[in-house]
Amino acid sequence: GRQPLRVVFGPMMSLQEQGWTLLTWRWAIFFVFLAGLNEIAWRVLTTDQWVTLKTFGFIPIVMLFALTQAPLMTRYKLAEEAESPRS
């Protein structure tokens, strides 16, 4: 019943339990999608093209996906962290 992302990122951000669950599922589904995309690319591209895609294509895709998760993290942020003043 423990959330893997909570174990890793728990000290850095506080989310409600439902937020951790949704975030974990979204990342899991995203990585399954990325694995499928990698498998297709590996089979249809040359080795050089595949390496270029992994190097210059997958990193921006992961970063873009991470940015799209910001609204979820904001929505499920715990109240005490959301109300604390910034230094």
C-alpha cells in the first residue's frame, strides 16, 4: 500500500494520499507508453536514428510530461505546505 513516488519525493513535497496515487499511476502509465514507443522505434529505425531519438527525443518528452503534472501536484498539495510563507 505504499506509494513508490511518496518514498522518493515525500521529503520534498507533501501531497494528499489521492494525489500520490494519481501521480504514481500517471508516471507508471507514461513509462509503459515510453517503453512501447522505444520498442517500436528500435524495430523500425536504424541504430543511429534510434540512438538520436533516445538522446534528443525521449528527454524532452519526459520533461514535458513532468511539467504537465504540475497542476495535479498543486491541486493535491497539503494545506499546511500550500499556506506556508516563502522565505
